[in-house]
Amino acid sequence: MAGSPYASALGRFKALAPTLLPKEAYAPLVQARDTKELLKLLEPTAYGPEFVQAGATYQGPALIEVAINRLFVHRNRMVYEAAPYAGKMLIEAYLRRWDIENIGLVLAAKAQGRSLSETEAFLVSNREVPAGLFAGPMTLDDFRTLLQQPSLEAIASQLVRFGYGGTLLPLLETYARDRDIFPLLQALDRDYYRRLFEHGGFFQGDEWVIREYLRTEVDVRNVLLLLKGKHSDLPVEAVLGRFLDGGNLPRNRAADLYNARGVLELANQLLPAYPSLAEGIAEYPREHSLVPFEIALTRDRAVSQLRRLRSFPLSISILFGFLLLSELERADLRRIAYGKLYGVPAEELTRSLVVPRL
């Protein structure tokens, strides 16, 4: 393995590891009085230069959002550039998720009548470059153009040349009747995972680790889908219509599980395969919330997958390990920032974080 094409990536990301926030950095952030104090605490970190760059245009929570997304895209770009030829197509396919997130944001903004200025700060972008430049064909100007379209139908037509419109156009007639945007977002997700699994083939023989990494991501989404459906008392047809194939939990097994009489019975049936659900089972009768289930599943998957990825350092696993840590940091910082904005108590915020509990 001395001649592995991933040897240089391993050294590069070991040097970059200190730029990620350490676990102990989160407690002071959670205790910050407001977003202004949160900014001050983050200034000495890798986010400081992004605050300087964006400070002339954005302030408060929007400044934090922009800085978080810009550094996040910078890290994605480093991973993309570090990938050798054998792994580049898989990294490209994986990073298209940020195109999907941005498109979903644009579609939701148009459906809700939100303006360009209200939406642009939330795009996953780095200055003038969104993540899609590295993972797909879309630039920040393209997303701005989408936001300026007069209707959702016009947005879908514009997306044809980027490879996404064909997924949306057949659903527009139903959207015009129901005004329900969820089937559009679901179709984009299905297409994303279909393409992603297609690219998870064998090149060096170690891609099975990444296929399992992706399967567990789909599993978490599907388990939460089942719990949310049961929590909202949705019919099984509605839930299975949103089910994502490709995970370790098969569709027919999900249908059987959904015969449970309630959230707790369903969670207990899933417990042998997903032991972390025990945390949500303990909290649900008191809080009647699915958030503890989501936090526990996300954390448990992160712990197990990081352990597995780190077991194969001279492979594409090193790139996905860094991507996962970057994604978890972004998600936790956004939870803290919006928690401060909406006055979420520190104890509740602490319980919602993943990185400090890895």
C-alpha cells in the first residue's frame, strides 16, 4: 500500500484535522448569550476569515450561515481536489447533494414566495462558487437566475440543461393541482441516490466501505421516515411512497414494521438493528418528540462509520471521513446559531449536538 494514490490525501487531511472544531469548543458556543457573542467565540477559529469576507454584506445570523457554508464548501473542494482519478467520479456524485439542497431551497422559496435576498444567504456556496461547481454543473449565478424565475414551472424548465429538470417536469401537473412541493424534493433525492449508488462500483476494491456508508445514511432516513409517519398517523401507502431504496432495510420489511400500533412499538421492533433508538424510546413518552430518535441515530451512525472509515486510511475512506466530520460540524453549528436566534435553552441545544458526543 506504500504506493497508494491516497497516501498524499492522508497526510493532507491529518494536517487539516486541527482546523475542525474540537469537542470542547462546543460548550462555550452553547452557553453564548446571543449570536453576537457566538460570532466572537468563532472569530479565532477557521471561520474568522470568512466572517471578515462576508461581514460587509451580511450581519447577525445570516453572516454566521454564510461563513459556515463558505468554509464547508472550501473543505469539500479540498476533498474533491485530493481525490485521485479512481475516486473522483464517486466524490463528484456524492457532492451533488449540495446541488440538490440548493435546488430544494430555491423550489421552496418560490413556492412560499420568498425573495432572492431572503434566500441567497442560505445557499451552500463559497463566495461566488457553490458546492455544485465541484460536484455538478451549476454556479451561484445559475441559482440566482433560478430564484428570479416567475414560477416553479419556469425553474424546472431552466434545470433541464443541468440534468435535474427531467426529474421534475413530469411532476409539475400534479404540483399545479395539489401545490405540494414534497414530491418534487423526493424525486430529486431518489435520482441523487440512484446516481450515487451507480458510481459506487469497484476501482481499487475498497469501495465496499463507501457503499455501506451510503446504505447506512439511507437507513437513517428511512427509519426516521417510518417513525415520523407513525407519529403523524399517516397511511402506509403515503410512507412507502417516500421510502428510499438502496439501504439495508428492505421496503417489504419496512411495510411489515409499519403495522406497529404506535411510535414506541415501532421503535422497539427496530431496536435490535438500531440500538440507539433506546434513547428516543425513553424520552418519547415525556416529550412526545422524535428529535431524540434523530439525534441518537445520527450520532450512532457517525461513530460506527467513522470507526470503519478510519480502518482503511490508504483508500477513498479517508476522503469520506473528512467529509463526514465537516458535515457534522456544519450541522451542529447551524443548530447552535438558530438555537440562539430562537431562544432554545442551552440544555436542549447540548442534547441536540452530535460532534461533542462522538
